[in-house]
Amino acid sequence: MTKLASSHLDAIPTLGSGMGYRRELREQIFASRDRIDVLEIVTEQFFGGDQELEELVALWPVIPHGVGLSIGTAGALDWEYLHQVRRVSERTGSPYYSEHLAITRAPGIDIGHLAPLWFTEEALRTTIHNVDAVQSFLGKPLVLENISYLLSVPGATMPQDEFFGRMVEATGCGVLLDVANVHINAQNHSFDPVAFLDAMPLHAVVQIHLAGGYWADDVYIDAHSEPVNGPTWELLSELADRVPIRVSILEQDANFPDQITPILADVDRSRSVIAAAARR
């Protein structure tokens, strides 16, 4: 699958800057379609029907983004779930499918949130096996996101960037680099975010996420509830200087403004930062 997936990554077009589709903002999103290049949907929200999805696909490129795949879980994949994923993915016509490098379940247990992997050889083998199976089943590249985490699982035998790099090399999958998560994790775990970027397999970056959170005592919370902050914008500029960014998505899941003007301003800003880097 590696050569096939790698060639498919190269063929993914530049779709521009957009936002995550949230039903609370539906009317304003449709009214602002000239300022939004691309939409990202939460896959699981569209398991139940196609009418709303067809309305979106008629106006925008739509990228489905899942939260329940649990790509790092040992044991059998959930094939009933994956059939629903494939149906949504095919209806969008998206050139890739995106998810999180995370676990959300263990055999017989639903964790209920995105949990970090244990970065070990065994977990890497499991993840590579699962990525290959999912890419073959979907018939398109899987693009995996770095998550935010409050706890580093102890006993890791490699850093996260090495895990990503070896996974990409083995499977040809892509990377969804969440710039906000890099900033958040750097704050909470005291590492250099630019050095982290440089250690990642940037050649496989297809898409980015931007979002805003807040401080609670001494912890930075990945809340997707605030405007993108200054350090995250600076990190985006650093990333855009290193690799072409084909898709940029602004995520907001709470504290929705009465008017989406601030969200659209961040979408515009991401487009400008990426374009400026391309000119350089």
C-alpha cells in the first residue's frame, strides 16, 4: 500500500482555508460561502442520512474528519463502523480521510475521549497494521492528526515524532498537523514546538487545524472555544515556511459568537499566512 498511498498524497489538491461545519452556525456558514474555501465535517454526525451532506457537497469541497476510529487499538477493527465511514467518505468525494492518532476504545471498553497512544514498538506495529487495513478498505489515504494530551503515557520507547515518521514511512499515510495542539502540548509538557515541527515527517503534511483554548490554573485547555492565539499564529507561519499547506481548517466547538465574523477573520488570516509563506 505504501507506494499507492504516497502517490495519492502527491495527487491531493490544494483546497484552501475553511472551517469545521457546526450546525449551530449553519445559516451563517451558508451565507458566507464566498469566504470559505472548504468545509470539514465530523463524520459520525452524518451516519444517519445524506440530505444535509448533499447540500454541503453541492457548495464546497468537504473533508470528513472522524473521532471514533481508534486507530491505535489492538484487536479487530470495528468493520460496521468502518462501513458507515466509507459511505460518508464516498459521498463527499474527498481525496483522503482524516482521523486522530489516538485510541478511543479498548476491547469491551469505550473510553469516551481521544487518548494518547503508548509510543512503543508494539503499538507502532498495531497502528501500521490498522492504517494499512483502513486505507485498503476506504481506497484512499488516511491522514492522521496529532492530538493534545494532558498525560504522557509512561514507558514510551520513542518520541511522538519518531512514531509519526515510522508510521508514515511504513504505510504512506498523511499527517493532519494540528498547529494548536503542538502549541498546547509544548506549553503543558515544556518542549520546543518549532523543534517538534522539524522532527515531524513534514513531507506528509496534507492538512492543518487551528483552534483556540484557555488557561485553567497552570494547564492550557484544548477547548476549541476561543480565537486562535498569537503563538499559534507564529507556529503556523513557521510551518508554512517549511511545507506547502493544502488544507487549513479553523475549529470552534463552543462559545459560538452571535456572528461568525471573528471565525471568518481567522479563516482569512490563515489563508493570508499560508499565501505569504508560499510567496517567500
